[in-house]
Amino acid sequence: MPDDREAWRARRSQAAAAHAAAAERARAQDVAAAREVLEGFRAELVRRGVPPEPLRAVAGAARYRTGLTGWYLRRNGSLALTTSGDYLVLTVAPSLGARVRGVRPAPAEPSLQVGRGARDGESIGLVELLALRLAELTGQDG
């Protein structure tokens, strides 16, 4: 009987490891595809002559300098793409020091589904978000 339990535990452990490996492969594919979409968006903005702007991080009503330039992907300024192609989440914790020194947000891993796991109505496909943003930035009707 103890051998059966150990064998079952070993099979469950192997199955869990296989599941985790498959999930990691899927996540890596999603990130790679999202990066490709973002690079196409960046190239299109450059091609159309849409100028980048200084990016600011947001903490509630406060906005902090980042020293980076690029394009906001959401109107509320929570997501951006730098001129070098880095995807940034620009929401930060409030900080008195950040008001003086600014902040330097680290590049994040993009996903083809922006806002996955967020409240209803806050999730949108990356391709759809970028199409809407391109129309806004270039003054076209989608």
C-alpha cells in the first residue's frame, strides 16, 4: 500500500511539473507575440510621423517624471511604449521622493490580452487597443 501512495504522488508531481512547463511555454509565446505586435505599432507610429512625448508615471492624481519618451497606450496614462520599444506599466505607488527625483519604471512583459484578470470592462485585446490608439493619435476614425 505505501508503494501505491508513493507512485501516485510521483505521478501527480510529474503531471504538475508538465502542466507548469506547458503554462510557461504558453506565457512565453504570448509575450513574444505581443512584443511583435508592439514593434509593428511602434514602427507604424514612426512611419506616420506621430511624435513621442515625455512619459509620466501615475500615482492616483500625482504624476511623476520618468525621463523616458514614447507613446501612451491607454488614455489614462497607465500603459506606454517607449521609443526603444519597451512596454511600460506606468502606475506606481505615491512617493514624496518621486515628486523630486522622478521614477524609472522597469519594462514589463506584454500580453496579447491587456488587463487580464482586471475588473469587467478593463480587459481588451492588445491588437484592438492599439488600433483604437492609432486612430486617436493620428486623428482617424479607426
